[in-house]
Amino acid sequence: MFLIGCQGSKSEKEIEKKPNSVITSEEDIYTDDNFKDVKKTFSFEGQNFETSKRTIKIGEIFFTAIILPNEYYIRKNLKIKNKDSIKSYIKRFENEKIIQFDFQHEERKDLLLQEFTGVNYKKSVEYMSNLIHHDFYAITSEGDSIKSSGVLFERNFNLAPRKRLLLYFNTEKNADKLKLVYDDRIFKKGIIKFNLQKE
């Protein structure tokens, strides 16, 4: 299944939908011709982990949300290789959901510049690092609202044309479907909703 998304009060013309396809690169670069709702494949040490993603374009910015597969996250970030340890961590974190959230300007400009945020660069970085998690919450299939328990702003020092957050949610149940709600205060694009489903 592919992700279904909608956003607040923006007109349907501002959200362009593209056909489904498969992208396997972690460094996806979006243009008006290639941003799509796709099955996303993450590869690490010869193993593939599939999930879905949703990309919405509003104005000049692409917003992308992906539920990261827990095993992929554990293997890549915790550097664990022992199969029993991996299984133990998967069980331990089965109710944790990690959402990778990307922002990218259509012309690959640095979105933290004052022309996009209205504040100086340092304040934009501080907001992304410390305050932006207040702008997100998730809704489970049971209708429970969950605040983000934390956020990691990945600094890439403009080596990639996007800004990336990792958002952490404790769902208390093994929920494979989440509606991510983002109230965009930094770029002032309004409320954006992403219906996400883990493969």
C-alpha cells in the first residue's frame, strides 16, 4: 500500500500527485517531474528494508515523511550485528516509531536562510534542533494523539539539498498506521497531514 496524504486548507492544485514507482537511493532529489508516493527501500549491509513514503509539495517546498523500519534503524544506528541482540532490540522497541521527515526546496536552496524562515540562520538551526518537535503529533488508528517524544536534526552542512529530522513516537501499541500531523511554523505553510503505513 502507498501512503495517502492531505493537508489543511491548501487547495488541491498545490498538491501534485505523481504515479507510483520504486526509489532505492537514500539521497532522493525531488523535482516537479519525479516526486512520488513510492515503496521506499532502505539498504544496509546487504539487507533491504521496505516501507512507504509520502511526499507533498506546497509552494516551493517538498515535505516527505517515512516510517523507518525498526530493524534498519537498529542495525544502522546502533551498529548491532549479533542476530539475537537485534531480535532483543526489535522486541524492546516494537512500540517505538521513528519517522524520517525531509524538507527540500525545489531549486535545492538552503531552506534555513532568512528569506524562507524570516529569522536569522542561527535561530533557524536552533528551532530545528530544539523546538520543532512541538510542531508534530501523530494519531493512531485507534484515534489516540501522541506527541513526539524527541527529535534529531541531522546536520549535513549543505552536503545534501535537504534538511532532515528523525522524529520519535511511543505508540504504546504496535501500530503500523499513523497519521502524522505537522503544523509548519518555520516556513508558514500551515497544517500538513501524512497518512503513513509501514509495509
